[in-house]
Amino acid sequence: MIRINLLPQPRPKARRGASMPASASMQSIVLLIGAVVGLTALGGLYMFNGRKLETKQLRVQQLTQRKAELERVKAEVEGFMRQKEMLDQRIAVIQELQRNKVGGQELLDAVANTVVRTETLWLTLMERKGNSLTFEGTAASLTAVANFITQLRRSGYFDRVEIKESRQDDKNKELQIFLFTLTADFALPGAPKQQQAPAAQQPTGARPPAAKS
């Protein structure tokens, strides 16, 4: 037999876990908005750093090109400097040859005349550098060396005649031979002359000039 209860029955209470609270929904929305904002900020920062990196890379390329240009210019300048040095050396050689060429015959004649006028004296070396001359030779006495210096000064072709060395040759025991070294400046007559140096002093320890026999 079926019984029907017609009395009103209380409704069952809804379970609490059946629906999401409003606070939880708000937290989710806030988190979503925060994530979107964060991603947007990161995206903007990434783009900014990307543009900055591109600018730096472009600057590096420009500096690299500038460096290459400067190195090329430097190489050209070094090449020009080497060419200049070579030309300067050639000009110096030509000028030296010209200086040695001027008065060459007059120089030989003047030296020959002075040697001829000086007895018992022989030249073994005459070196010329520009207008500077160096004489080396032998003589039978210091008087002959002094006479040679006097003849050089009187010739009118030589200035600043100085004796650098005068000593007796120890290798030759049989004969009394003196070795000497002189310096002088060659100048053509009429050309501007340098100030005459003081008379050459006799070297220390040298024997006094002996009188000619």
C-alpha cells in the first residue's frame, strides 16, 4: 500500500561548495589583469631593448667602417712618409755629390801645390765630406808638418786648419818618421769664409820641431 504524505516538507539546503564565491572571482580577474599588464610591460621592455640593441649594433658597424677607413689612410700616410724619406735621401746624395763636385779640380791642385812646397812630407789619405777635409800622412820631422799647415793656410783655399794628432812612428826604428792627422775646411777664394780657428797647438808629449839640416 502506498502512502502519500501531503504535509509540506522543508527544502534541502544548498551545499556551500556548489557555487564559487564572489571574492574568488575577483581574485581571478585581478590575477588575469596583472598577468596581462605584466606581459605587456615585458613586451614593451623587450621591444625597447631590441631597438637599443639595434642602435648599438649600427653604431658598432659605423665605428668598424670608420676604423677601416682610418687604417687605410694611415697606410697611405706611411707609404707617403717612406717615399719622402727615399726622396730626401736621394736629394741629400745629389747635394753631397754637387758639393764634392764644386771645386774638385781646384782642391786637387791646391793640395798638390802645398805638398810640393813642403819637403820630406807625404800624404797617405785625404778624405772629403762636404767642405770638411781630413789629411793623414807621414813626415820626416814635426817642422815639415808645421810647414805644411802654413802652406795650407797661405794657399787661400783652406780655413780652420787644425792638427789632430802628431806622433812618432814606433814601428820604424831605423828612420825618424812622424805620423800626423790634420783637418781643414775647403773654400774657394772669394767665397764667405768661416772664422779662423786659433793656431794649432803642438800635441802634448810631442817633441819640439827640429831644425832643418
